Amino acid sequence: MKIVASSLPGGALLARYRDMAGAYTDCFTVSVERVVSSAEYIEAFYTTRLFKCERFVLFLIGRGCTDEDARKLARGEADKFAAWTVEARGADQLLVCDFARLTRSWLMVGPRRDGQAGTLLYFGSAVVPGAKDGAGKPRPTFGFRVLQPVHAFYARALLRAAARKVSRLR
């Protein structure tokens, strides 16, 4: 599975942050060979083994969650999940905001670009300005700027894990 850095597609809920002064956004995609609903993707993403490591850390800071919580989020039955609150939702996508209101995570499904049967899975993030430079212009915090390469690696790994999981579902 090849994870590709991509531009945001038209209608992406994450696009509202792309042009925000000082904000960081990214978008990664991967194609899978089966048709995947948004709910299947969201549930798979938040229930992968890799994401469960993050969920454990969240549990330690009092923001734990379960697989059932992930299912409720995926089905639109919940607007809160661990450290996130739903900011916006569409039939094909979900945008969540963390409790500190500094980051956003976005999941979307769409048709494959190669015209083949299956689904293109999108995963993106936004980090809103948490600091200002010497001229007073907003920018991501120093900590995020230092950890951005780790973030990109982890984002790709999360997307790969979710893609593998939905590919095994039938």
C-alpha cells in the first residue's frame, strides 16, 4: 500500500484551515480495492492496534475510550471521542478537534482516482497557530515545528494501519 501526500480535495472539511494564517495542514491518501463507507473507515481507523497505543496514552491522562465509543462516533451517534469533539461531519468525511483546540484530524472516503473499483482513503491534520513569530504573525508552536517530521511519519502509519484493516473487512 502506497501512502501519498496529496492536496486536499474539493469540499474537504479540513480546507477551512489550509488558508488560515500560520496554520499547518497535511493530507495523505491510500487506495484500497474494496468500497469502504465513511463509517467503516472511521471505525477501522480508531480501532487499529496502532491507534490503540494512542488511546492508552489518552487513558493515562483521563481521556480514555473504547472500541464501542469509536463505533458510535463512526455511526454518527456520538460527537465526542476520547480527546476530540466533532467539529463537522459530512456523508463522506469527519473533522474532529482536540480538547485544547490546537489540532484537527480529518478522515474522508472518495472514489479512486485511477477509475478502478474501490475507495480512496484520506487522512489529514491541521495545527492552528499556537505561537507568534518576532513580527507578531501566528505560527505553529516550536514543539510542533520540531516534531512535524514525527507527526508526518505517524500520520502515514495510522493511515496504512486503517487501510489494511478495512481491506480485511468483508
